[in-house]
Amino acid sequence: MAKSCFPKCRPGKIMGWLQIMLGGLVIIVSISSLFRFYSAGFFLHNEDICRHFYGTNVVYEGNIDLESLTSRFQEVLDKMERLQDKLESIVQRMETNGDDVLRKTNISRFEHKKFLEVEVIRPLYSAHIALRQIRLPRIENATAREDPLINAFVVEEIRKYITPKENRAAKSVNIYGTERVYNTIGHACVAMKKELEEYMDYDVGSYCKDDWILGQKLMIRGCDPLPRRRCLARASKLYLRPYPINESLWRIPEGRNVRWSNYQCRNFECLSSKNPKRGYSKCTGCFEMEKEKFKWITNTSLPIDFMIKDVLSIKPGEIRIGLDYGVGTGTFAARMREQNVTIVSTALNLGAPFSETIALRGLVPLYATLNQRLPFFDNTMDLIHTGGFMDGWIDLQLLDFILFDWDRVLRPGGLLWIDRFFCKRKELDEYMYMFLQFRYRKHKWAIASKSKDEVFLSALLEKPPRSL
Ligand SMILES: *[C@@H]1O[C@H](CO)[C@@H](O)[C@H](O)[C@H]1NC(C)=O
Ligand SMILES: *[C@@H]1O[C@H](CO)[C@@H](O)[C@H](O)[C@H]1NC(C)=O
Ligand SMILES: *[C@@H]1O[C@H](CO)[C@@H](O)[C@H](O)[C@H]1NC(C)=O
Ligand SMILES: *[C@@H]1O[C@H](CO)[C@@H](O)[C@H](O)[C@H]1NC(C)=O
Ligand SMILES: *[C@@H]1O[C@H](CO)[C@@H](O)[C@H](O)[C@H]1NC(C)=O
């Protein structure tokens, strides 16, 4: 490429380009370092949050966290220094062994060297020195390391909860090999301090308020994990024996086994899709078993609807455990159970008792939000099925984090079944890229129109081996 250009290019042009390239490099290096500082949010006016976050040892001048500024500053300096060393060594190399490409052109090596020295290295050096001469206020070293977040809260129960618990024998290690146990809460809890304090306001050992819905609100908005509490969760007035498993899978559970006070409905009949006041919008019809019974076993003749038997026949006998990530009442897990496959179904109680219903059907509800890493180890699941909750609303970067997490827990040869994902037609390419980036083997792939400008995508993909 470069060679074919040289006969045509004039020396001045080459010099110009070189200048632009090197200049660009310097600017990129400096900006990228500083950018990280800005993007960390230190110039946002969330002084209080920052202060809470880092305890009281952080030194603030105006709104600036000096410690972070200093470390970023040092990073820029280090990068400039390295760049300078590199350039100087290039110049040295030019002196010793002439460059083939340069020899063929009319610009003498001398000119190049001079250009580098005068136009690049010297300005870089003086910028470097100028930066070094800026005096940042000194930071006093934190005396004792404080545990994160504790000082963000005044309510005693929260403070007790997040204070690390030392092992009983001093300095000994426990079964995990650690000296203490940290209880965790989501960092966004700090932003919802008022709600969290309300949630943590109870008498130890007594009955909790009937406030799981407040807890769920906190979790969904990022206060996740939520602190554990030392009060007794309320149950329904009556709890009747659940139906035996040969009946429970396909039967609407006993309504009295659900505590209805935080739902718009007061019984299962009210949750019918025909009722406009049912109180939930995702997965309408989920509570009607006569409809649920047809899912994944009948041919709808739509290419986007795969059947369980076809999917399992791709890996006969190999699919034993999996995760159903979505909103629903456990029908997928129930069907899979009949195939001797154990499925854990994620469930949040978004306006209807999804978790209770799944559990009463004799299946495992996993009360988990989108916020968190899945509580499974790497390369463990045979199958991840997803449908019903992820669609075109989801931020692409968020989706990326989720998909990488799924990839992590899926075992080599495991199947990712994307079931009726939908988005705007014009955004399909972006989402397709997200799913295809992992280079899974495509067993099934189907796209169908949902409406004039929306489309459905279903796919069955297999994770390849990764024996690195
Ligand atoms: C290169 O320089 C020589 C003399 O120094 C000159 O004769 C020749 O035309 C120049 N070539 C180009 C492409 O400028
Ligand atoms: C602060 O601590 C760091 C390491 O933790 C140490 O390198 C530095 O010398 C200390 N500075 C002062 C002023 O004590
Ligand atoms: C379920 O199993 C129990 C015994 O295990 C049996 O008595 C009952 O009739 C079964 N119910 C149905 C609907 O098959
Ligand atoms: C589903 O039905 C369509 C026609 O209605 C047929 O072409 C297709 O092969 C059927 N698929 C299966 C898996 O039976
Ligand atoms: C599931 O397991 C049971 C007991 O091992 C067996 O009788 C049944 O045929 C299996 N079902 C399927 C669909 O493989």
C-alpha cells in the first residue's frame, strides 16, 4: 500500500501525514486518559453521593475528588513519558539502520529525524514538563481503612448489616479462607437511602411490615442485592397443602396460598387476560392453563415458534438442567420437567404473583433482577431459554453485559434459545449483531413480522467449545 503511494507522493505530503499521525497519537493518548477521569463522574454534582461512597477520607476541593484526579494525572504523565521514550528510540533506530521505505523516497533520513525531533519530541517534552509543574494539593493518607458505604447510612440496622463480621477467633480464617464476612448491598442503595431506611425500619425478631413490594422496587432500581432483615416475613392467612406434583404442574394453584394484599387482583380468576384491571401487562394469559398447555408442543406453523421436542432432539439426552429467563408462570419449566429436564425460572412479581405461582406449581422460581450476575458458576447450564421480557426497550450495552453473563454460565455445547425476541424492524441489525457476536453454531434462526414496523426473532444457538 505504502510503497505504491511513494512514487506519487511528494515529500512534503508525507511529512504532513506523519505530523498529523503523531500529533493525533499524542492527543488520543492524553484525551483517553483524561476522559476516563471525566467519565467516572467526578465532575458531576453528586458530591454527597461521592462522599458517602468513599467514606470520609476523600479530600474534596470544590467538586473534585483529588485522589482520583492525582492518579489520573499521573497516568497521563506516565503515558506521555512512555510515548516520548518510544519516539526517541525510533529516532535512534533511524540513525543506525536506514529505513527501506525512506531510502526509496527523496526525503533524506536527516530531514525525518529533524522533523521528529523538532516538531514532535520537543513539544511533547515541553508539554510533559509543563504538566509535571502543575502542583496538585497533597493528599493525606487515610489512617485507618474504612469499610465502604457504612457511613452513608445512619439507621443502625443497616450499619450493623453492612459492617463486616470478623470470625469469632481473632485473626483466624473461616471455611472460605477469609478473616471476616462481608454482607453486601447494591451501590444504588445509597441513591435510595430514604426508601432503604424505610425498608430497614423494623423491630428485630418481630413481624415485618407487609412490604415486599417496597423491597422489589428497591431491587429493580438497583439496590440489589437488598440487605437481609431480621424480621419475619408475612404469609397468607391460610396455607393449604400444595397439590401433589402430578397435579400441580398444570393446575392453577390454590388462591388462598398467595398473599394478595400487594396486587391489584385478589384471586387467580381476576388475573385473566380478559380483565383490563388485572394489574400486569407482560405475559397476559399466563394464568390461563388451557392456553398455556399449548405452548412449545403444538405446531403454530409460525417459523419463530420452535417446539421443545425439536430442540431437545438436537442434543438427545444431553439437556438436563437450564435456566428460563423471562416473565411467566413456569410453563416452560413444567413442560421441560416432563422431559426430565430441570429448569429454574426467573420471576419478579411485576403486578401478579409470578413467583408464588411457579413455586405452587412445583417448580423453582429464581427471584432475580436484570441487574445482577447470575448466581451460577461458569460453564454449568445445558440450556438458557429466554422469552417474554427482553425486547426492543433494552439498552444495547446492558444487553451485552447480560449476554456475556449467559455465555459464561452456558456450558460448551449448551443451547441458547432466544424465543420471540422482538424489536423495531430498523433496529434488527443491531440486535442480530449482539446475538451473533459469540459465533455460536446456528441450529435455528427465524425472523417474522410482528406488526408493520416490528419484527420477531427466534434463534437456537449452540455454544462452541472453548478449550483455551
Ligand atoms: C529525487 O531527487 C533527485 C535528485 O536529488 C531528482 O533528480 C529526482 O527528480 C527526484 N525525484 C523525485 C520523485 O522528486
Ligand atoms: C501514602 O500511602 C502510599 C501507599 O499506601 C505510600 O506509597 C505513600 O508514601 C503514602 N504517603 C504519605 C504521605 O504517607
Ligand atoms: C397423583 O399421584 C397420587 C399418588 O402418588 C395419586 O393418588 C393421584 O391419583 C395422582 N393424581 C393424578 C391426577 O394422577
Ligand atoms: C408445522 O406445520 C407446517 C404447516 O402448517 C409444516 O410445514 C411444518 O413442517 C410443521 N412443522 C413441524 C415441526 O411439524
Ligand atoms: C423421565 O424419567 C422417567 C423416570 O426415569 C422415565 O420413566 C421417563 O420415560 C422419562 N421421560 C422422558 C421423556 O424421557
